[in-house]
Amino acid sequence: SQTIHQWPATLVQPVGSPLSLECTVEGTSNPNLYWYRQAAGRGLQLLFYSVGIGQISSEVPQNLSASRPQDRQFILSSKKLLLSDSGFYLCAWSVLRGNQPQHFGDGTRLSIL
Amino acid sequence: KNEVEQSPQNLTAQEGEFITINCSYSVGISALHWLQQHPGGGIVSLFMLSSGKKKHGRLIATINIQEKHSSLHITASHPRDSAVYICAVYTSGTYKYIFGTGTRLKVLA
């Protein structure tokens, strides 16, 4: 069966520090991969999606970047965190063909101090 | 105006009540997805709909494509149903979902 792992679950970082959140998927090949952010009291906002290794689409201009070094690995990064980067970050995957449900990781709660 | 609107934003019910959460959208969609987010943050998929109605246990989801509207019903609600329920639409011709802001449901014993 397919599983998605996201870590860490909770992270507290100072302003200006770097960030690396990792997401891996098991049990499927060539998935679509997604990074979302959920700010307090707001809906999920799509940050990045990827349909293949090295293929990253960015949805909103921001302080973050994403990379997909392997088929089932998706990394969210920042060189210098801002206070506004605080939030709940979720990774998700779906099969490559369209119109299929997404499966979410457990999320990372990021607090910037 | 958001492309996906949910109502109500917050809902408190007594155990056993019948609950309805609504979702309206303004974009062309391939499918609509109902998700459940528990206090810890994890998200669970409940239903994916492209037409008609689906039922799973005490949960029923319906969609009217012409009216661009979907409802999620919970029969005989229970405190363990307390969560945020999120409507998401899979937009036509893309790989992307647009999410509603969620409905926070609290069921009291």
C-alpha cells in the first residue's frame, strides 16, 4: 500500500535561518507531488507541485523553493526564513493521471521566532 | 471572492443531530473532494465526487454539477466527528486543487 512520510512534525526556527522539510512517498511510482501551506484560520494554499523529477511549478512568489531530487522525494527549502513563513505545511501526492484524490502527509507545524 | 466557498464557517451541534456542510464553487472542475482535518492537523480523504451521491457509513456527499454545489451530510453526529471539513475542487485541465477555508464542526455530547 502507498504511504507518505513527512518530517519533522514540529519545527521552531529563528528568523533568518534556513529550512528543509522532507516528504517521501512509498508504494507508488511517478506520483504528482504537492506542497501546501495552511496559515492560521485560512485554507490550504498550493505552494509547489511537481509532475516528475526536477520538474517544479511554483504557484505563488515567495521565500521558499522546492526540489524533487528523486521520483518519490519532495523537499521544501528556504535560505532565510521570514516571520511570515510560519504555518502548517502539508505534503501530498496523487497518481500522475488527472482526476484522482490526493493523499496527505501528517504535516509540519513551523513556528518562526 | 474565493473560488471555493464553504458554509457555515463554524458549526456546533448536539450529539445525534443531522449536519449539513455546503460548498459552492465558481470554476470548471473535474472532481470535488471532501477532506477531514483533525486538531493535530492531519488530513484524511472522505470522498471524491464527479457526479451524484456517495455514502460511507454515516457520511453522505452529494454534488450538483449544474449548480456548482456540493453538500456533506453527517447523520447521527457524534463528538468524534468534531473536526474541520474541507471542500476542494480539482480544476479542469490542471493538476491542481483549490481549497475552501473549511468548516469547523464541534459536536457536543
